Amino acid sequence: MAGETNQIGKVLRRGLRKRCPRCGEDPVFQRWHEVKPACTACGLEFQSRESNCWGFMYLSTAAITGIFFMVMLIYRPPSLFLGRTALFFLGLALLTASLPYRKSVALALDFLIDPDPKKPLSESGHPRQD
């Protein structure tokens, strides 16, 4: 169990560093938020996994929005216009700046759930151990 927790932590740290979740060698992105087709070091496909990330991206965006909503309820700015304007631009900047990190962590979580999507499944629904 401890080894499994170490593995999860290692994969998530690689995701936060925007590195390949399998080997940690190659960057996940070829540009700011454009996912590479695959890792050049170990061959793990990234683009085929990108479509599995929409749920995490949606939930992480909702969480960031919720944080800003809580700030709106707690902090009362001296000027309503100034407060709304600052909140809008800060929210936009945070969502934009965190996009590659959130997407990379989503790819790492997808890797944890399904390490080898091309491996055929056994009758029990788990990848075969050939």
C-alpha cells in the first residue's frame, strides 16, 4: 500500500512539473498548452488521452470559480466597480495561468487510472498481464 501511495505521489508530481506521467523525462506540451502527440522518451501517447481530461478540467475550473465566489462574499471592496473589475481580471489570469498545470495533472490522473489504454482487457475488465 505504501508503494502504491508513493507511485501516485510520483505521478502527480510529474504532472505538476508538466512532465510525462510514466517516465518524467519529456515535457507534455510542445507549446504553452498544446499537448505533444507522445513522449519521445517512453512512447506514452498524450493526445489520445487529452479527451479524457474534460471532466477534471471542468471540475477544477468550477473549484477556482468557487474560490473567487467565496472571496466576493467575504471581502467588500471600497468601490463595487473596482472590485468587480479586479475580480474579473484576477480570475481570468488565474484560470489562464493554471491551464497547462491543470491539464498536465489531468493527464497524470488519466495515466493512473489507465496506464496502458492499448493493452487488451481480460474477462474481469482489467488489463491482461502477458
